[in-house]
Amino acid sequence: MAFSLARTLSRGFHLSARRNALAQFNMPAMSPTMTEGGIASWKKKEGETFSAGDVLLEIETDKATIDVEAQDDGIVAKIVVQDGSKGVPVGSVIAIIGEEGDDLSGAAALVEQAQAPAPPKEEKAPEPPKAEKPAEPTAAPSKPTPAAETKSDLPQGDRIFASPIAKKIALERGIPLAKVKGTGPSGRIVREDVENWKAPAAAAAQPTTQQPAAAELPDFVDTPVSNMRRVIGSRLTQSKQELPHYYLTAEISMDKVLKLRQVFNKTLSEKEGSAKLSVNDFIIKAVACALSDVPEANSAWLGEVIRTYKKADISVAVATPTGLITPIIKDAGSKGLASISAEAKGLAKKARDGKLAPGEYQGGTFTISNLGMFGIDHFTAIINPPQSCILAVGATQAKLVPAPEEERGFKTVNVMKVTLSSDHRTVDGAVGARWINAFKGYLENPLTFML
């Protein structure tokens, strides 16, 4: 009997322990600045078990879609936030998980428990207006006062009773008050009566004039704003409004870069699997070298301090279907052109596929935005805070320039326009000019990369 009782008690404690083993699975922060995200898709369904290392779900951040892996073995007891949900706050409950063999019946109760604190806050919010309600009866008696005044005015004659504002509007619009029916106290004409009054002819004609306007409305499509687009809009608006931008533009001769690129690509084509160098690879390298010469441009405004970085981590803007993202070439100054080219191509592909890890697009020190491949010869870019600078790169175009040494008196050169946007809090105009001249020097003499 004692053994049976002990066995029963042990079962009860075991079941209780299993119920308590269920735990809330909260929305994780995939980066230090992330405040909310979206659930792209759950890879495990309710009641499905998982092992450590399995992908539980895909989370959509402001920059990429990231896999969330399980840290331990377990089972998905209940999914709280479904696929496609957006704007899910970090730390909010998105699922209930447990261990295999747990009693999953308590999952619903655990969800209710997690969501319980929210309703009391909503109920407390309307309480202050309730305290203000006694003030309404004091305002109500004031309404009969004008009515009493009008009643005393009524016996004085057959004149039209209207409020001053109603008379003013009627005078301005040429509306005969005698034809307006009053809805105020004792038939008094109020403002709404005058504004809503229509002449019989005008009332009949108005619908015909309004119909063409409705027919002329253009066709349109509303696209929901993604988390990525929302964050891009917020940060760039903040940057443009708060950062004191200034711009420096320079023309750079690209003849030597193009010739050197042609030589390198010819050599690389003889090697199997070697990718060709792009002009952007030379630009990234030149930017890193110029930052080494003028480190003040490789800085960030942090409020109380200006941080100057020792290495050039170059953010390269990449256009994706969901918006702009800036994967980073880490320590670009220490890498050769071939390494920069391979890394840039790999990061660009991952960016377009939405597979960048947070460490691959967070923490850059300087940004390059190149629209030259789209035929844009000149533009200005918005700084990506807390960075101090961003370089806008245009297309390389042929240009005729005077050349007294030539028989024709002129020659054709390939010129590229670049514009440096700088934060005046950290980079003074003279410093920006020094940097852009250093950058220009490296591109016009690209063999200095090898020194």
C-alpha cells in the first residue's frame, strides 16, 4: 500500500515536472540594434521534435533573413506567432517549446499567462478619462444658455435667428439664410446648416461634376512596407535631418586603371576558375589606401567621443529586391585585388539571396555606393551613421581634353566622377579634400597599390 502511494506521488511529481518543463520561446535579437522583426517561416511544426543544430525558423530582420538554430533537443509545443507576421517585438513570446515526452496540454495556458500582463495595462489606460467624466455635466448646463437667450429673442419679431459664424459664412458664400433650415435650438441656424446647404440646381449638377473626377483617378498598387524598407527609411531620414552633410566632387582619370585591369584579367583568364577584376575592386582598394593616409575620414561620431578606426572595413552598397544592404569587406587595406574581388562577389550574391549573417553587414567604417553600372555619371549619397563618410561613384565616360603635345591638340581620356559626402562634425572640409586627393592619386597611379 505504501509502495503504491509512493508510486502515485512520484507519478504526480513527474507529471508536474513535465508540465513545468514547457518554456516560452521569445523573439531573439539578431543584432544589437534590432527592436523588432518578422517571422519568415517556421521550419518545424507544432508537435514536431527537433535536435540541437536544427533550424527552427527563419527570422526577417531589417537587412536579411536569418536562420535560428535550436541550442538543445526538444519539441515545438505551440506556435504563437505564425508565418508572415511582421513587426514582432524582440523578447515577445513567439512559441512554446518543451522536451520530448512532456505533457503539451499546458502550452495554451502558458501562452495565456505570457499574454496576461498586457490586458491590465490597456484597462488602466482608460481610467483617467473616467475621472474626467464628472466634468462633462458641468459643461452640459452651459448649452441651454444660448437656447435661453434665443428663446428670449424669438418673440421680438420675424427676423432670422442664426449664429454669428453662420451669418459670416452665408455672407461670404452668398447663401440666402431665409432658405436655410436651422437645426439648432428653437430652429436657430448654426454653422453646419450653412455649410451643408445646397441650392436645388447646384445639388442636381454637383454629382455630374464629381463623377468625372472619380473616373480620372489613376490605377495604383499598394505594396506593404517590409521591415527592411521601414528601417532604411527611418535611418536615412534621421541621417539627412540630423547630420550636417557637405559634398566634395572630383574628376579622376581612369585610363591607367582600365589598362592595368585589362592586363590582370588577361592573366587571370589563363587560370581556371579565376574571376575577372572589376573597376569597383580597384575603387575599394583605393578607398582603403586613402583611409590609411587620412585616418580622420575613417571615423564615427559617438556623441561624447569621435572614434577613429585603425582598419578600413569597407561597406559596399548592394541593391536587392527588398532594399539596399551594405555587406562589408573587412580590413580591405590588407587584401589584394583578387581577394577583394572574390569576397565582394560572394557577399553580393549572399545579399541578393537574403542570406547575409549580421556580422557581414554590421560595423563598417566607410561606405561606397557605385551607380556607374547604371549609367549615372554623378550623384550624392546619404551618410550611413555612425560612419562619417560615404563615396558616391559615377560611370567612367570618355571625354575630350586639351593636349598641346598631341598633333590634333586634344585627346580622349576616360574620366570618372566621385562625390564624397562627409559629416562636418567629424571631418572638416580640408580633411575631406585631403582624403579625396589621396583617393584620386591612387586611382590615377594604380601601381602604388603594389608598393
